[in-house]
Amino acid sequence: MVIAILLAAQTGYLILGFLWLGKYMNFLVEVMLFLSAFLVIYIINDDENPAYKIAWMMLILVFPVFGALFYLFVRLNIGHRWIHDTMQKNIMATAKWMNQNEEEESLLCIKDPYAGSLARYLFENGRYPVYSGCEAVYFPDGASKVDELLRQLEQAEKFIFMEYFIVDAGKVWDRVLDVLKRKAAQGVEVRFMYDGMCSLILLPFRYPERLERLGIQARMYAPIRPLLSTHQNNRDHRKIVVIDGHTAFTGGINLADEYTNEGSRFGYWKDCSIMVKGDCVRSFTALFLQMWNTQHGPCEEDYGKYIMSVPLKHKQDSGFMIPYGDGPYAKETLAENVYLHILNTAKRYVHIMTPYLILDHEVLRALKYAVKRGVDVRLIIPHIPDKKIAFDIARSYYTELIPAGVRIYEFTPGFIHAKVFISDDLCGVVGSINLDYRSLYLHFEDALYLYGTPVIADMERDFQETLALSMETSLKYYYKINVLRRISGRIFRIFGPLM
């Protein structure tokens, strides 16, 4: 409440400032119109996503003064530079433990040159190696993931790292916190990090201090502060758990009761997660440590103490895995490019589960191009949305995708929060990355790319079981939707990149 009041006060001061300048209004309007025209020309020639260009130009042309000032505020990114530099230093600090095993990369290239080229891309542009000989277990719902997470936490002997977007006081968090308190008391190093958005309504603002008193090292990424800043638009959307350097979890599941269907407001909450064991855990450890030290500057701690090689005792033909991350300060849009790679190299099918469908031109074109090549492309999105405007935007794509041959289903029992790509019984992705602009461009995200792993069959089985509970949409279905909702989707879609 205090933060909201202070932000409102700052906004009020800005408005008063404009009113005070009223006597110079004619001159200022001319200046702002000139600035708006200049910015539109700059945006047209900028090397930026076309959807962003359209959204910004619409905002500037419709609201010349506000739009121009807001664009400059966002574009200058004054508060971001220190964070960007710190993140790069943290990435360099972990790089020496993130070398690529050339034999493993060569094996993947021989097996599938396309998958091998993706592995090279992720390593050269993000320092994310490919690993073989690792194990994975897929969880098709939140309850099974939380149960296994608690079992693995109980076995921790050295350290526990946890990073989540949402943590909400309730049964799930109480169960997890109970284990963390006991492990900390036993001498296990416990680090817990969550996104600062939780401080608005889910957790007390100084909650990290409470955890510290329990022996748990705690940090809140980008806490909501009473200052106007574009930095607060970039959230830590990752879901990572690392235990003793040999076990890791990721996926879409946060630490809140709705993820295990204890009190979901949107019908049945469908989600998924994955647990991995073996050398690939090193990348998840590095991702956590990079983010952990971003808010507090480069750290001199011994990263090698945590980023260790943990080969499994009995290696088997378990395929290849590439854990990777993405964020707003990366030069490459790694998350989107992995999705595009899967769509552009698929031969038989691409099956997708996503809670949000707010597409840029590249993904939209890739979906349609895959169908034109004879690939069966199917998407499952929610039928009961958690965000109505985002749902309206998602449905606005029906008129383009359905005629092109993309088959879209709505999960009728409730809300689907899973973020999954599966293709050709060969490769797939599980992680925190949605098919929307926030995940692909604005948030810190993580995911696991899998190739030739037995768990792909489990992912596809889950997709088919979810598909059986879903309703296929059509143009006839779309045009029966309330006309105001359809208009809402068309209007807000223009500003989708800014939402």
C-alpha cells in the first residue's frame, strides 16, 4: 500500500509539473510533435521486432506527448545498465565451469545435424553446453512434482538452491519451508530466491529477513520500490531447484497451492515439471548463481564448489540435454530461437502447450510455414483464463492460424499453465517460457531442451491425455464469441508487445 501511494505521488508530481508548464504549452506541443515525428522515423529504421515498432508508433501517434516521453523513458534504460554489466560479469565468472564436451557435441551432430547446429548456437551465444548420459523424470501435474521435490530436498547433504517466480503462503509453501528449516538446522547451505512481485500481495515485503532468521539465505529479485523504473518491468520468471549439484528441477510450477489444485480459481490447474540428474545440473547451478548475485554485484565466492561434474554411475543411451536461460539483456533471443528451430526443422509434428498465445511475426510465420510443409501443428491453450485480456488476444490469432491448418484446442477443465514443445518423438522443451512477448523478450527465463531422451515419450503421452480433455476450436466457434471480446482482442493485440 505504501509503495502504491508513493508511486501515485510521483505520478501526481509529474502531472503538476506539466500543469505548471501550461503557459509554455503551445511551444511545448510543437516541440513534442517534432520529437514524436523524429522518434517514429527512428523506430522505423531501428533493428527491432516489427511488432514492437507498430506498438510504439501507435502509442506515439495517438498520444504524442505521453507516448514520446514514455518511449524515451523505456528506451534509455538508465537503471538497467548496472544490472546488465553485473549479469555479464556473473556469466563470465561461471564460464570456466561451462565448457563444452566436444565428444558429446560431435555425437549429437552425427545423430542429427540440425540438433547439433542448435547445440552449437546455444553454446556460442549463451555458454550452454550439451550433455549426454543424464536422466530425466517428467511430472504431468503439480502434486506429483511437489511430492518428489520434498523427497529430494530431504536427501540434501551439502546445499539447496531454489529460485521461483511466485511463492504464496499456503499448504505447499508450508511443506517446503518445513523441510528447508530442518535442512538448514542440519548444516545444509540453503539459498532461496523469489521475484519481488510477491511482495505486493503474496508475502510480506521483508520476508527474506524472516527466512534469514531461520538459517535460510534469502533474496528477492527486483523488489517493488516506490520509484518509477523500467527495471521493474523485467521479472525473474524462472523456476529452478538445485540439490547438491546432482539433481535439478524446472518447469512451470511455482510454490503456491493452486499449482497442486488446492484452491485453484480457474478450474483444474494443468501444469508440468521435470527433474534431471547428472552433469546437466551444472548449467542449472550456474543459472541460479548468476541470478543470485545480480542484485548484489559480482561475487567472489568459489563457484567451483557448486558447479561440479556429477556423471551418473551407470551411463545409458539417455539422449542429450541442454539446459539454457534467457533474459532481457541477452544479445540473442535464445528462447524464441529454440522454439523457431523446432518449428522449422520438424518433419511430422509439433505439439505445444502454453498458457498464453501472444505471437510476434516470426513465430506466427513459423507456425504456418510448418503446416505448409506437411507438419501436424497442434496447440493447447486454456479455456478458463487467468488474464482475460491476454486470452482475448490469444483468440484473435484463430482467424489466421486455423485457416492455415494449425489446430488449436482449449483445455476445457480449466487453466493450462504448462510450457511444453514436443516434436517427432525426438525432441522437446520443458521450462518456464511462455509463447508471449514477456517471456520471449522481457523476463528472465529457463528451460531444458531434450533430444532422443526416453522422457520425450512421457511428454507426448501427457499431451495426448490433455488433448483428450480439450475442445478443438474452429472459425465457427470463434465467431460465436462475444463481439466485444473479439474487438478487445484485436485492439489489445496491437499493444501486445508492451503488455
